[in-house]
Amino acid sequence: MSTIFRAACVQTRTSLDVASNIAAASRLIREAKAAGAHFVATPEMTSLFEAESDALFAKTKSQDDDTALKAFRKLAEELGLWLLIGSLPIKIAERQCANRSFLIDPNGQVTATYDKIHMFDVDLPNGEVYRESRNYRPGENAVVAALPWGKLGMSVCYDLRFPQLYRALAKSGASFLTIPAAFTHTTGQAHWHVLQRARAIETGCFVIAPAQGGKHENGRLTFGHSLIIDPWGKILAEAGDEPGFITADIDPAKVAEARTRVPALTHDRPFTIS
């Protein structure tokens, strides 16, 4: 395989039924592989989009028992594919889950996991209210994982609004950032593109951001517009509102090129606030 590789973002509209969500995501992963992808990423909450607490805890399982993770590991091995499952709700206590991202290698082995650090606890002006911390325990560790083409910094959705995380990932060697998401339509319209491009520009990294899109079974409306962005902030591929996938060819040499042109990662200086 050459140093240039093809990345894909799978865009889904996850429902309340785990089996149907696995089937829908798997179909799109297969299509992305057939289109030449070497690395495929899926959105946040690939297996289940359930906000109601009792139903969530009734449907979720531990990492060892999770049916979606088992299915995606098998699929990665079958296809010989690097697969980033944006996140799955993984039960870690009787009434608590982790919002956990998984990097799976072409042998079907989980090589890295990341638990979403920043919880989406917000009240939007249009009356939408979200309390992610009610059902999920925030992570405490940033993760940089190895890919054949360079290092990957992992994150999930609301993390996007915390640039210090991405600067730390880049300074720890990341050349690629995954930002799987289920952005609300309201916040997505206002901020999705500018924040994703900013994270790429600030770090000199490629950004791979698969998203949920459309009106879901639970009534929530997500923004879609999965993105692949180069280290200079150029959008290489963008989805619309519907389920599907996008691809772009990734040249890791562009990371060094962007960081040489503007070496901001080396220019930090201490300061005080007065």
C-alpha cells in the first residue's frame, strides 16, 4: 500500500433498534470498501440513538458482550479494513454508559478505545435540552493511536468545541483527527463547518468527521454533512443530509507541508492574564 490512502466517512441515521443499525452501517461500510477505502469511520452512536434512560440501559451491554462491536470486528476482518466506529454506548455500570469510540484493525482486533471526555449538557434557545451526563460517564484520557500511515487522534462530537484537546493530540504526534458526531441541526447549521475547519487549520491535521444526519426515530434532528478536511482547512469531501458515504484520498505528506508553512504548533509561549 502506498503512503497515500483513501478515507471514507459513513453517514447514518441511527434508530432505536440495534440490529437494524448494525445492518445499515455494515452495508455502507461495505460500499465504502468497494469504492477503494482503506480506512472507514462511522458516526457517534453508530449502534443505538436512545435518549430515554430506562430503554438505553435495557439495550446496552458491556464491551465484551456488545453485539455491535462483535459484528464490526468481524466485518473489519472480512474486508481487511481499518475501521473507526465513531462510538457505541457501552454499559459500564447498572445505570451508566461510556460513549466509546473504537479503532479496529484489519485483523478484527480493537487497537484503541476512547471515551468521550466532554459531555453535551446544554439548553438551546429553541427549547432543546440535552443532558448527556445523566446517562454517560465522561472519559478522562486523550488517545493517540497508530495507523499504517501515521498517528490518529481520537475524539467524539462535543469534544470539537474544546481546541486544547486537539492541540494536545497534534503535539503528541497525531496527523489525523477523527471527530465522529451526532450534531444537532440547530448547532450544526451555525458551527459545524467552521469548527471542523478550524481544528484542521490549528493543528495541521487531516480531519475525518462522520456524522448522523436527518430526522431520527426518537424525533431528534441531526445535521449530517460529514466532512473530510485537509491540514490547510480545505474541504475534500462533504455529504448532504441523507445516509451514505464520502471518500477522499489522504496524502500524509500534506501534514508536514502545512505545519512548515505555518509552524504554529512550535510557537507556544507562556503568558499571564492581568
